[in-house]
Amino acid sequence: MARINMLQAINSALDITLAEHDNAVVFGEDVGIFGGVFRATSHLQEKFGRDRCFNTPLVEQGIIGFANGLAAQGSIAIAEIQFADYIFPAFDQIVNETAKFRYRSGNEFNVGSLVIRTPYGGGIAGGLYHSQSPEAYFAHTPGVKVVVPRNAYQAKGLLLAALKEPDPVIFFEPKRLYRASVGEVPEGSYELPLGKAEIVKNGEQVTVLAWGAQMEIIEKAVEMAEKDGISCEVIDLRTIAPWDFETVVQSVLKTGRLVINHEAPLSCGFGAEIAATVQEKCFLYLESPIIRVCGPDTPFPLIHEKEYMPDHLKTYEAIKRSVNY
């Protein structure tokens, strides 16, 4: 075990994959000698050479188009989009090519060995073009999996699993935790299951759910709520698509209440899908309306970032409203 941060955990997962598989390739904007804007790929080019870790032009559509071709001929293609905000120029390649490769050919060819890594979210004073959380766009697209880790241990285990997954994966990394999330992480290879939520804490009165960086937020809110005598069950969804509705439903059947927290805007955020499914399957067991604590329906602000963020205080108030309904 080593005590490392999330960036180091991600770097370790990439290092292990490149060492184990001669056909694994890492590429993106400035990922080579520079190691990427956050240094997630530091020393990989130095260790494995320019043919296996290299810079691309600043063209996201081209990065993913190249990745699709590379994965289609059998390579493990690890593409980095420098910020999740800049994944949109590659949207057509992802939703119309990556996601449909297997289906349109009747499984005669596929791009299952493709992983798209990208840092998402706010909390770093990045303003409207470096702070977005676009996971819901891709959760709407059959054919791609969407994964979001909450800490260093989860990041390495989920990324190693994604890199062996037979389907293409978009791996959203919470950039405000890159250096802030530090923990004990195995030095060797290990995998955590995709498509499986984790019950981080058991409780009886209300289920509180999030993913990625917002897990830290809801855990702070739950600490406050428990000082008021409120017993909370905490769930980390981990995988957005496919999401583990069975675990969430079983929790809500027990608690009768659900508070969902995500950083993306409220309208059509992934919390809406969770709320709809839980309402359908748990209607007669609900003791109060499902509450979503999310970003407002505005572009992500710079000067008003703290007001925008669905923080622990907003979540704490939502937990109290749910229990006292």
C-alpha cells in the first residue's frame, strides 16, 4: 500500500496497463513530456516511448476519431480530453460512432477497448469553460459506459476495470480532488466493479446519494445531520451508465426517503432519472418527496461559484426537510 493522491493513482493505473499490454496507447493534448495539464500522464512517455504516449493536435473531434480507429483494430486506446468542457467538439464521434460501433455491425467489429479520460466539475475557480459536469449527456446514449470515482483508491480500481471493459467507457475525473484526495492505495493491480454502487454508510431514516467529488460534500452534510439524530444511508453511485438502480431502490425501500446531490444543473441532470426510477419502484414506500440538490440552471459562474455549488449546507437543509416532511 502507498499513500498517494488521485492523480498518482490514475498515473499508476495507466502505468500498469501500458506495462501489461504492448497494444495500449495513451494520447491527448500535452500528455507527452509535459504529462498533461494536471500531470496525470507524467513520465509515461519517458518510460514507454513516444509511440505509446504522445501529444495530439488540439482537435477533440480528431482525438476521438483517431481513438475509434485505433480501438477498432484492437489497440487499447486511452484518450484524454483535457477538460470535460471541451468534450463537446467530439460529441458526434462519441454518440454516433463510439457508442454505435458494435451495434451497427452486429458485433462483427467494435471499439470496446476505448477509454476516454477527462477531468470534470467546479471548485477550482475555473469559470464557465473549465467547470462543467456533462455526465448526463452521455448517460442518455446507449453503447457507452460512464464512470465517476470519488477518491484515489476508487479512481485506480475503477480505471483499471474500465481499461479491461469490453465496452467503451467515459471516465470522468473530479479535478478538484486530483491532489486533495489522498489515501491508501495498493501499489499493484486491482479492479472495482463497474455498474455497481457502493453503500458507504448504513442508515435507517434517509438515503443520501451522490457520485464523484460530491461524495465529500454529502458526507459532511450527513455528519451534521447525525448530530441532530438523523440516521442517514450514504450511497456512491460510482457508475452513471449503467447505474445500479437495484442498490438504490433497496435502500429507499428501507429508509422511505431520498436526497440526490449532483453538481450539474438541476433540469435533466442525471438526478432526474434516478428520481423517476425510484418514484416508480418505491412509490408506496416513500415518506416524503425525493429531493434534488443540484447546480442551478445557469452557466457555471466564476465570481459566484460558491453560491452555485450544491454544498454541504444545502444538502444538510435538504436532509432535514426530507425527514421533517
